[in-house]
Amino acid sequence: MNLADEALSGRTLRRESYAKLVALIYDAITNGLPEAQILKFAVPASKGLED
């Protein structure tokens, strides 16, 4: 969840959207992506999940 919080940079998401972001990050981690690459896609992904 630290990566999700870092990607959000102080913004908030609804619980369901936050869970989707965490799932995306988890998938990236389990596929071996380095943290820097995960943040590169997680930041724009988090903006796409905003209402």
C-alpha cells in the first residue's frame, strides 16, 4: 500500500478505486517490475481512477 499512497501524492480515492490501484500495483510487483517502473504507470493510473 505504500506504493499506492506514493502514487496518489496526498490525493484520495474511493475505497473501490483504491483497491483497484493496489491490485494493479500487486500485479506489477508479482511480475517483477522494479519500483520505479511501477510508479511510472501507477501515478497516471491513479488519476484515471478518480471520480
